[in-house]
Amino acid sequence: MDFKKLPLALGLVFAFTCGAASAQDGGTLQKIKESGTIQIGARDSQIPFSYKLSADSAPIGFTNDICLKIVDAVKAKLGLAKIEVRYTMLNSTNRIPLLQNGTVDLDCATTTNTTQRQQQVDFAPSHFVTNITAAVKKASGINALGDLNGKNVATVSGSTSIQLLRGARKSGTIEVNEIAGKDTSDGFLLLSTGRADAYVLDDVQLAGMIASATNPGDYKILKESLRQEPYGIMLRKDDPQFKALVDETVTGLMKSGAIEQLYTKWFLSPIPPKNANLNFPMTGAVREIYKNPNNKGV
């Protein structure tokens, strides 16, 4: 290295660092204004919340539509004619770190709002409530969670489902052989190929995968539930301006009834890629969070 140029190099590093820190200090809205871009965390296969129709397509889905409403609100707030939306595919293990380090500005999928996660990130008002249960093949003879004893059960690494299943094992309620899939579609593959006897996950996600399966009539979802869980859009902590805008937008969708139209679009109508209808009516728990928006964690 030319040491005569060292002061200049150090000056450039210092200036870059200060600039990055300044943008971070300005919060997410300042970051978006300066870049003209918003970064959204999405998923490949979480039907009907966040999923892709092909490797090159942009994600679509119920949560994605809500986040695009937030993009519109940000655009209006900043007075920008256009904001470029860039997507990053996340999974259960990297979603929080990549949100915290600024890679993404919003996590727009099926993240459960937990009090533990609230120590690391903020959540928008919950947009869905699900039940953690199991999908099995109808021919398996499994009709209740208790029937899982001694069975091979698929879960997803980094999910709350795996924690609940382990909790049940510790309490002696259910003793199973746990097989972890790297993501939701991988977990269903374990079930469909017979490597797992059951797949423990959120009921609505199970319904989405079954609807898109080659032989959907081969599967059923158990009626028992390990726990009800609220889904929330994640954003960085300690960013009150951005959080206020996100909360206002999501609450506005609920109060205006617009979110019910989105619900009908994704849960009660044919959706791509196979034009399957999940036929998943709105539960009382979902109606309650739309009536009284909140971001309470479990």
C-alpha cells in the first residue's frame, strides 16, 4: 500500500462510515427517500401469504398485498412519484438478522409475533391468527395429536412450531421423532414422500400446501391445536416515524374493511398457480383482530 495515500484512504472510509451512520440515524423513511427504494423480505412458498410463481417472478400473496399498501403510504408521505420495490427471499433463521442489519425494511410473510421476538424487532398490528396443528395423510390412521407418539414428524427449522413440539415432548404429552425441513415446502415434501408421518405447522399454511399438492384429497388437517398464534409484519425497532406510518396503514385497512376484500381474494377465491381455492373462512380470532387491531405477542 502507498502510505502517502493512507490519510486520504482513511478519510474516505471515515466519510463513508459517517454517511452510513447518518442515513441509519435518519430512520427507514430517510433511507427510502435517499435511495428511492424499499426492501421487502418475502418467501418462495408460503401460500397464500408470500410466494413466487417462478424463479424470476416477484412474490405475490395476502401479506405482500398489505405491504404494497404500506409502500403506497410511504410514497405519499415522502412525496415521491415512484418507489422501487426490491425483494429479498428470507427464511425462518435469517429473517430477523437481515431486518436488523438493514438488508430488508419490512418482513412481509408469516412471522409469528412473540414476546421473545419483540425484544429484537417491532411488529405491525397482527393481520392473521393461525392454529398450530398437524397435517397427515388420510390413510395414516392419525386422527389426533396424541396419535403422533412414536411417529416421524416434520417441522421447519427456526419456527415456533418446532418449539411447541419440543415443549410437548418435554412435558411428556407427545413423544415423536423430529425431522426438520429447511423451509415450509421442504417440510411438506417430507410428508408427501412418506419420510414423515405428519407435518406440524400453521393450519392455514398447511391448507395452502395441500391445495397445491398433486393429490390434495390424500391429506387432512387435524382439528386439535397446540396454540393460536398471530402473524405480524416485522420492522426494525426504535424507528417511531416508520412504525407510526406502518401501524396507521395496517389499521386503516382493517377499519375501512379493505382487508376483508384482500382476505376474500386470497382465502376464498381461486388463486395461482393452480387456481385452487383454499376455502378458508375467516375465524372469530381473525375477525377480532380486525375489529380491535393490536400487536400483542404470544
